[in-house]
Amino acid sequence: MSEADLPAGVRYQEISRRLESGRPVRLGVLSVAPDARARVEAVHGAALSRTETVRAQARRSGALFAVNGTYFDAGTGRDAGGPYGDPIGLYAENGRVLSEALAGRPALLLGRERGRLDARITAVSTVGRLRAADGARRELDGVNRTAGRVPGCGGVGGDRLAADGPAVTRPSKGVCTDSDEVVYFTEQWGRTTPAGPVGSTEVLLAADGTALRTRTPAGGLLPEGGRSLYGIGEGAAWLRSHVRPDTRAAVSMRITDPSGQPLTGAVRSALGGSARLLSGGDIDPDAGRLGPDREPRTVAGVASDGTLLLVAIDGRAPGESVGATPTEAARLARSFGAVDAVNLDGGGSTTVVLEGRLRNSPRGSEKGKVTERRVANAIAILPP
């Protein structure tokens, strides 16, 4: 696809650069002007509980262009146990929060104001609430994830890296646990919720939110087009006491600033990142938290005029493209006009698809074979 085939206000470039160290790097850079004749949306595959390649997600959504989006629970390694595909941190589509934020982490927020793209990068939290028909209220701990398993930590309370460890109130590496939770599963999750422990309880909900029935232990098929409230520990006891069949519980999950105050402006899509790279044109101290390694990276940036920048940095190919450190990625994004930028999922996930064709070289390891990794979601450019 040539640049002329993209909608007015959208431009894609493939560029070779040399870092300050002299090492080579290849970039795919997409820019979307605020008045571009295109839509920018977060998209996922057939179900949030499963992964798909960026190319498959682009095809499913009818996207002209797509790059990978948020980090996700790979369900492997020392912290195995989660479903393969669960987004880690904030993820929203069509104005609905489908995965809660890691409190205080930066996110790319996308909306429209007066017919123009409104792209922002800001620190966010989420606030979840439940209110039963009898008036009882409770925090909603999460959306579309295994109850008790909190990748990245930083939940609403009770998260611990070890069963006997102190509470973790800020995002952290690793997977926290929480023995008392209620998690909301939406129809986007998939057909089956995870098998729950002894004593867990799940309330199955119709499409209009009416409670259909309760099952203990939790886990199993969701109603067609329906949802569920899934509880463990005190959360399960609360559901059994207050959410009865044929009643309706009010469920909400709002995106807020880190202090819990509402955000200004409409948010249609949101994708959480791991660290802020640029803030007001300066390299953000948060970038140093990611470490010094050069890796393939996907970066979202916003220019001073509101133009959205999506920068994919190839790596793991010595002599061709070595990737970038977080600081180098920040400088590269700034060189294209970004004043704010956030680091999205990278490594073997960094993928660029243009008109159904793979345009970069994703690798899962140094000198590895070019392979399209299955990922949780993507940022898609669609026709107006």
C-alpha cells in the first residue's frame, strides 16, 4: 500500500537510522493527524481470553493498519496460572473498560472531540463499584481476569506478592494474589470462565444484567451474550448474600486519574503501557525503571498539535536492527515530533501490519526466525 492509499491525514514511513552508539535500527512510523479521515480504535480477537496475531485482528476488524497494543498474561513461567491472552493493565473498547488499570501507570487514551481525534497519554487508575438490589455496596476488584490472580499488582486492595507478605498497593513486577475478590466477566471474555477454587461463587447474568442463577464453585459456560460476577473468599460470600436470582446488580468500572477523580474528555479506547517515555518533550524518569536493555519496542506518542504517532522499532537482528533502550526509544519518538510517549508491549510482540501484509520483522529471540506472535490486542486504523 502506498501512502496515497491511506486516508487523508494518515502517513506511514519505513526508516533506517543509526543510534548514538552507531548501531543500526529499523523503524515503522505511522502518524495520524487530528483531522485525519480515519478512525483509531483498540481492537482484540475473537475473545479476550485468547490471543491472535496482529494480522488476524486487523483482518477481523477491517483495519488498514495495525500495531500490537498492551502487555498480556502469557500464563507461562514461574507465575503460570492465568489464561493466555488476558490484557495486563488498562484496556477499553467502545467506551467500555474490559481490563482494569494498574493504578497510576500511563495509558494511551483515544477519543473524538468535535469530529477530531483526541489522543492523550496520561497516568490513570480505574474505580470499580457494585451495588446490589438490596442496597449493599462493594468494590469491584477487576474485569476479565482470573479472580485472585493480579498480574502487575496495583489492584484495589489486598494484593500480595506472597501469601504472608505485605499488601502491595502500587504496580509491581510479577503476579500478586488476593484471596477476597469479585471479578466481572463480560461477553468479550469468551465462552468459559476459569474453574474456581472450593467456596468460590459465580452469579450468571443475562445480557440486561439480571441475575439468572448462582453456581458454586465458580467456572464454566457463560450465558449466550451474557456475563457473570465471579467471587472468591469474602467476595463469594458477598455475592451469595446480596445478588439473588431475578435481581439486578449495578456494575461500573470508570477510568479516573490516579487520585480517583474523573478524567476530562471522552475516552473511546484506552491501552495501558508499562512506562512513560516522554513528558512535555523531556525524557521521563519513568523510562529508567524499564532497565537498560535494547529490545524491539512499540511506542505510542502524541505531538504538540495532537497528532498521534505509532513507532515500531525492530530488534534482535545484529547488523540490521538492534532495537532500542527505553531512553533511545524516547529520543526516537521525539525525533518524529512526539512530546508525550508511552512504552507499549514489545519484544517479540512488536508487529506492524499494513493492508494485510507484515511490514516489520518480529523475533522472539536474538537472531531468531521472523514469527508473528499472537497478542492480546492491537491499535487499528480503520476507514472513517
